[in-house]
Amino acid sequence: MAKYLIVGNWKMNPSSKKEAVKLFESVKKGIRAVKNAEVVVCPPFVYLTLFKGLTLGAQNVFYKDEGAFTGEISPQQLSDLDVEYVILGHSEVRRELNETDEVINRKIKECLLAKLKLILCVGEASEENENGKKAQVLEKQVRGALEKVPSKEMKNITIAYEPIWAIGTGKNCSVDETMTSALLIRKIIARLYNMGLARNLRILYGGSVNSSNSAQYLESGGVNGLLVGGSSLDAGEFVKIVKSAG
Ligand code: PGA
């Protein structure tokens, strides 16, 4: 069986280099013996060069490979630092930086050229969920992000289902709803590409994951791993989540 993918998204934390190194080293030590999970740590850009020994991911990127783009970081620069993954389309970036599906699509294409793997985040807001708009929102986000992305590249793309109402709220999505949402995403991929690709697509769940609920998603949520925010900042908690993968 394929390994579960457990991704720690540190967001804009911690606030010092010292704490970042301590967190990274504790995670590295804690998961040394783990066999059933592929673990990716996504720290803020500024800490990426400090870490060795675990797979690294970035939390965002720009859609050009170099040039006059003040404040931005290119896929090529990340790749050169041995970063393997990039999280794209996170709801916080969509909300705070007005990132659109079109921009996400450009970023995905540039990342693929730089041989980076993507974790594309999609998910509905709470009103959309209540108004029965989930399927529509997921369809728009997935189609928009993957416009003209060739099927041969899809092995480099993982989709994270992150309902906005579950992020950082403690109101995690039920296992049943996670399963239905993962199925909706597979159906969209089957329509855009084909069934085989949809079946093999890696889907993660993210939103208030902790060590008490992680195992249930992996066992019965129809997903291939987890995208962990808040709980990835506590090494003990994150290690327990990784260990819940088996
Ligand atoms: P959370 O965040 O685990 O703190 O809810 C998940 C995410 O935003 O990736």
C-alpha cells in the first residue's frame, strides 16, 4: 500500500529561528522510526535553508522563474534549495492576497517546469457549505487550477480538501463528509482526465486535524493523508499524528 502523506503547514510560525530549529529537530527525531508515512514540513521561506533531513515544502511561490518581481520567490529558487513540494491555493492566501484560480493555475505550471510537486488546496466556505454549494465550489477551484495541466503531470499533484470553516476553528469536518468531498474531487478529476488518474490521485484532508482525530480520517475518510496546520507547531502532537498513519 502507498504511504500516507502527512504535511505540516507551519504558516507564519514560529517567530524565531531558535524555535524553528527546535521544532524541526524534535519532529525529525520523533519520526525517525516511522515507515508508513511520507512526511513533509512546510516552514516559512526564511527558515528553509536551516533544515536538512526531512522533505521540505514551501507555502507559496510566484509564477515567474526570475526577474523584476520585488518580494517574490520563484519555483526555480525553491527547487535549487532542495524544496520538493509547494502548497498552493491555501484559503488564507486566496483571502488575504486575493489569489485567484487563474493565478494558482499559472503558479502550478511554473512549478511543474521546475520539477516541484504541488499540494493544491480547495474547499468551501461555511455559507457555501450550508447552501449546498460545495460541489460547485470544488468544481470551479479544481478546474480553474488545473486548466491545461497535462495528464502526465498529474502524478505531481496532490489535492488537499480543506473546508474553510474547519481551518483553525476546532470544528473539524466529519469523516463522512470528508469521504463525500474526496469522492466529489475524484469525480471532477475523472471528468477532466480519466478514471484511472482519479483513482490514483492523492487527496489530503486538512482542517483542525489533531492527534485524537487523525487516525479516523486515514482509516475511513477516503483520503491519502493529512495537511496539518496548528497541530504541526507542537512537535509531540505532530509526531503522534504521523504515527497514527500506522
Ligand atoms: P489547521 O490548519 O490544522 O490549523 O486547521 C490547516 C491548514 O490551514 O492547512
